[in-house]
Amino acid sequence: MIGRRRLLAGALGLAAPAVIASGASAAAPRRLSLLNLHTGERLAATYFEAGRYLPDALAALNNVLRDHRTGEAHPMAPGLLDLVAGLSGQFGRPDAVQVISGYRSPASNATLSARSSGVATRSLHMKGMAMDIRIPGVPLARLRDAALALGRGGVGFYPASDFVHVDVGRVRRW
């Protein structure tokens, strides 16, 4: 499986996805720079260092990724943060990842789901396991392909709305 991911990443002109194994690579610092497009908030944070997730940085990321409709924050899955940081790192872009949606409260999700068939009633956004993103200067199709190459969860492609959905649920695409 990992060999296939590396081949696909190479074919897409991307850096091969990192394989976290024991040793120094597993303890390498992980950093994420975000811009919440609804609130205008920016955050650049090192959220993993010396082999552990940093609670204060995770709390700050949870706050920036909160439901902008209700103000409610929820713990975001560290694996999702790793996924988004990995995608951002593959493109070597200095710009912050633009977040269209991070956490979504059940009430917000129900409202959106009632208005659009494109919003799942049991969305992983409500569990802090999904983000809708774009990376400035990176074509959406290329971002989608990079996320698919990682094979770490669901990937939804929304070119009309100008974002890619990524999550750490089961591997699937739409």
C-alpha cells in the first residue's frame, strides 16, 4: 500500500508521503498555518514536538477551527491536523491553508443539511474529523489528487464552491 502511495505521489509530481515510523521522524515537529475565511483569524502553530502533541497549541487550533455560526469549539482529531499539515507541506506554500469549514456543531450541521443535499446528516465535521480547505496557488484538482494519494480518509471535490473536503474517516471519494 505504501509503495502504491509513493508511486501515485511521484506520478502527480508531489513529494512522497512521509511514513511515520519509530525514531526521529516520528518526533519531528509538526506545524500548521491556518486562515479561517469566516472569522478572518490566522494562526501558525507548532502543535507536535518532541514526540507529543502540545495541548496549548491544540486548544488554539480548536479555537480557530470552531463553528463560526455558534462559536462552539470542539477537539479536532490530531490525525486530521497531521493530514492537513502534510498536504500543506507537500506544496511548500508559505501561505496559510484557507479553512472554509472545520468543526460544525450538530445544530449548524442540521441547518446546512436541510438546505443542501451536499451536507451529510452525520458529517464528520461534527466530530472534529473533517475540514474543507484550499491552499492559495494550488489548483483544487491537484490538492484533491494529493489528498487521494495519501489514502488517509475521505476526499470530496467541490470545484464550484472552491474547496476540497478532507477527513480522517474511512477512505472514500466523491
